[in-house]
Amino acid sequence: MDQIALPLHWPVADSESDFLVSDANRSTFEHLRRWSVWPVRATILTGPRKSGRSLLGRIFARKTGGRLFDNAEDRDEEELFHAWNDAQQHSRPLLMIADAPPPVWQVRLPDLRSRLAATPHVRIEEPDDALLGNLVMKLLEDRGIAAPMELTSFLTPRIERSYVAALRAVDILDRAMFSSHRRLTVPMARRALVEAGMIGRARNHG
């Protein structure tokens, strides 16, 4: 079965309601979903820190029965070489997660280098506005924090467009709520993020 659920948020969950797919990761999602028609039974997956690439890989391996090599650039090259060959021989998909694909990921073993050169590479990009906003809201929800819907339109244009920034913003808002013992509001979020240096202080005009 090649249609698999790939939630891209934290903590790990398997429900279809947890899908967070956008233009930033849709091509990767679709590639992994269609693993049964890969002409080469292996793929290299890269992406930014905290983008969910390891989570995605674990779910892929569990759902497909394939093999997963996280931090593949640090694994033994002979082991990777034999795993790649095994994937082709037994049609058991192999997913290798790395910070960068070859040739940036320097491979010394010539036979492995040639095989990786023929291996498809997919990448999770930094979040677009839709994914960034939805990710912040979902992370808050996972922590049991009820956030106003207008928080998304406030945060999205103001914080750095990255998964790390989304997680940091949620940590800051979580601490702000805990210390104030009040529900989360946009003004509270603004104050907390300004004090943490994540966003600039608004200027008054006129």
C-alpha cells in the first residue's frame, strides 16, 4: 500500500487530521506516497532543522516496511552501499535522510557514489506562510493552548519563516501564558515576542 499518512508536526501523531501539507513539502509528500512506482527503490531526503524530516522518515519506514537511514552522511558507506543494492534486489524502499545531497555530502566509496548519483533527491523547504501559521497553531493546540484565530495573521508576517522560529515562538508564548495565568491573546503574544527579541517593537506614527 503506497498511500501513507505523513504528519509534519510535533509531537508524533498518525491521524489524517494532523496532515500539514503545503507548497513547502507537497512534492516530497507526493513522492513518498508513490513509493511503489519508484524506478530506483531509494530516495535521499533533505530539509531544514525541525522540518519533520526524521518524523516523516520513521512513518514512511513503518508504513512501507522499508529501511531508513537518518543522518545518512554519517553512516558507514559499506552499509549504505549494501542497503542500496538490497533495496533494488528485493523492492524494499530505502530512504536516506541527510543535511545535503551528494556531491555536497562527500562520498568516498566510488560504487556508492555512483549509486547515490542515480538516486532521486527530494527536499522539504522552509515553511510558506500557510504552513508557518498552521504549524504555530497546531503546536499551541498540542500543548493545550487555545489561541485566537487572528494570531496566525499577526505572527506570519512578523516572525522568521523557518521551523526553528515557529518552535521558538510557541515556547515563548507558552512561557508567557504560564507566567501570566491568562488566556493567550494577540497583545500578549506581541509583548512576549517583542521582549524576546523575535519581532520588532511597533512604532507609533502621528
